[in-house]
Amino acid sequence: MTDKEQYEALSYKRKNVYETLTEDERSQMNALCGDYRDFLNRAKTERECVELSVKLAEEAGFRPLEEAAELKAGDKVYILNRGKNIMLAVIGTEDIENGINLCGAHIDSPRLDLKQNPIYESCGMALLKTHYYGGIKKYQWTAIPLALHGVVFTRGGERITLNIGEGEDDPVFTITDLLPHLAKDQMSKRMTDGVEAESLNVLFAGEPLNADVSDKVKFAVLKLLNERYGLKEIDFQNAEIEIVPAFKAKNVGIDESFIGAYGQDDRVCAYTTLRGILDAEQPKKTAAALLVDKEEIGSCGNTGMLSAFFAMTMAEIIEKIKGSCSVTAYNRVIRNSACLSSDVSAAVDPNYESAFERNNSTFAGCGMCVMKYTGARGKSGSSDAGAEFMYEVEKIMDDNGVVWQSGELGKVDQGGGGTIAQYVANLNMEVVDCGVPVLSMHAPFEVTAKTDVYMAYRAYKAFYKDR
Ligand code: MN
Ligand code: MN
């Protein structure tokens, strides 16, 4: 062996997925990514993600958990939580007390929510007040086409589902920005202050009603909303309405090697996790997929990872398999379980390389990312996976031809972030973050490499099969 060969044999080098792909794998990847783009276009909110997941699950033979009196190996079930959170499971052949294999992703994404009293008139226009959700750079949300998705109840109790701005002939909405000619004051501000939260008001209407009232455009809008949907202004007090980018998912690059779309954090992991369980063959250990809400605001609330929903569902599954679920049996199941926290990482951005430390960051196109820890500063707010579990996961990836890379969010002390991993770890099971590197994370148009999407799908599937 030459020194060069020996060095290559001993040292670690990141691989580009394309170096390893067969023609067959390439066509599987393109088919998966086509389905994924379709999923992104049809599911831009957590509610829409849950609805579409149910549809796909039922097509794959999954049934509601409440309809099953008992559960046995091979049974496929799903359970919903308030329309915004779903768990799916395929019952394994082994005793469930040996633990389950869980993949957990989040289906909420940064966006603008309408405030509870949103409609007002100014300068002859009707506008909507918003309150941003999750970590956004506010300036990115101005001067782009926006769509309106949500749910509202009329005083009569009718549930109205709104989805405006997605159809080819639908109108869209937008948040106006100041012309550069007059932006001297704005442009000299810090970027965090250049666009203020209270300036993120959505342009909603402009035609006044010729009537003897002060707000003629607002009056026209209220009449229109009443005629079209039976709504009164007070009904917005109960509404959950989300403003999201109106554009569709697209292939990016002359070679179409990337996907650009809104909401890929974390629908890229949610979709690949979902496909992983829908395509799972009879597993030894019970396989479960959990799609949670509210990750972007701290995993709180009754549909977030901190909700008791997961524990309650596990107890019900155990009871339907074993006839009863003692606290001890539940504890044994959880202690022996393991989770891939399916969430995205930041891909090194060639325009902002100085924010990253190259040895320990992830690169778009170099495979699924395994993050031992996230957090900020001295790993604060992180679940730091143990060496034993890291090895177990890496071995499964290697054995199944999954191209993977490790990484952390960026340079130490440059910022940071968290995932659901720490809350899963608190239940007392093994967990590590595994997902897809993303460029322009949290922007209205996020970018992933198709090869990484494909490897994430293969990783989740391999985890269900082999652990
Ligand atoms: Mn995320
Ligand atoms: Mn995020």
C-alpha cells in the first residue's frame, strides 16, 4: 500500500451522493422527489399535512386506532390529535416490551398568522394584521405572492375551510415594501429593524362600497366575506388563519438537482418519514411515525411534542396488544425504544461560508445528516446522543447503503437551535437528530438536494427494518 492509499483508507472524507447512485436508484430518487413536490403543494399547513397523511395512510392500508379492538403483528393504525398532529404505527412481530422504533418530524413551519381582529382600512385599502409564527427574517416576507389557509367557525357553528391563492386562477395576497427611492431611513436601520412586525400587514382589498360609512373598503370586504362564506367580523376571533408563500415547489438548477419550496423545514423529513412507514415491510419491532405541531415555537401546546399525546397513544397501543398496560410495562416499552428525531440541518451556504465550520457542518448533496447534538453556546437546550446509540444508527445506515454525514448547526457561538429530540429524550428513550440539510432555512423558499431527500427516506426505512 502506498502512503496515499493508506491515508485514504484511514481518514474520513465526506461523499457526494451522486458518486454512489446506480441508474435504478436515480430513477427511484426522481420518482420520490416528484411525489414530495406534490405533497408540498397540497400540504402547506399542519392541518393540511395531517389530512393528506390520513389519505395516504388509508390508501396504504392503515386504519384508525380507535376502530381496532385489539392489535397484532402486521396491523397498521393511525391516530389523530386535534387535526394537527398524527401518529402512525405498524405492529411488530417482537414483544412490544423490547421497545419501538420511532421517527418524529414536525409539520408546522414559520409563517404569518392572522391576529384575532385582523381587518382594518387605511389609505383606501383593506389590510390584515398578522403575528409571525416561528423564527423569520421579516424582510423576506414582503413583496412576494402570499396565500391564505385556515379554519374559521361562523356564529352558526359552520366550519369554513379557507384556501385562497393556490389555484391557477386564484388571487394572491402580498405585503408591500417601501420603494428604494424613499428608503433612506429604512436602509440605514439594522436588518432586524428594517421591516417591523407591525408592518407585516397583508393587502386584502381595494374596492370601496358607495355607502354612508367611514370605512368603505372594509364594509365592502365584510359584505363579500358574508356573502361568500357566511362570515361576520367577530368570527375571526375564533379563526386559525395562516399566511404562507403562494408559490409552488419547483426543481432548482439547470440539472434539476435541487428542490425549492416553502415549508421544507420540516416537511422534507415529515414526508420521508411518512413514506418510510407507509412503505415499511413487516418490522420486528413496532414501527411508529409521529408528525407533531408547534416545534417552531418550542414544542409546547397540546399538539406539540411536549403534549401527553404520544404517551397516551403508546399506552393505548400497548393495551390493545397485551390486553392491559401497567405502568411497568409502559416504562419497559419506552426505556427500550429509540427515536430518530427527523429534522433538518443547515447546509453550508457558499454565500455565507464564514457562519460555518467546514469539518463539522453538513453539505447539500452529501447525504442524510446525523446531528449528535444541537443547542446553542455550550450545547444548551440539546439532547446529546450517546456514543452507543450513535454507533447503532451509523451502523444501520452503513449496512443499508445510506450515504450520511454528521454535522452541527454552524460555528460554535454563532447561534443555534433546538428540535424535538430533547423532549423525546426526557421520556427516557434513545434519540438522535437525523434529517436533510437545507439552504435558506426558514425563508419563504427553502432549498434541499434531491439526493439528500432520497437518502433520508432510505435512512428512516432502514431504521424501521433493522433496529
Ligand atoms: Mn425543524
Ligand atoms: Mn425550524
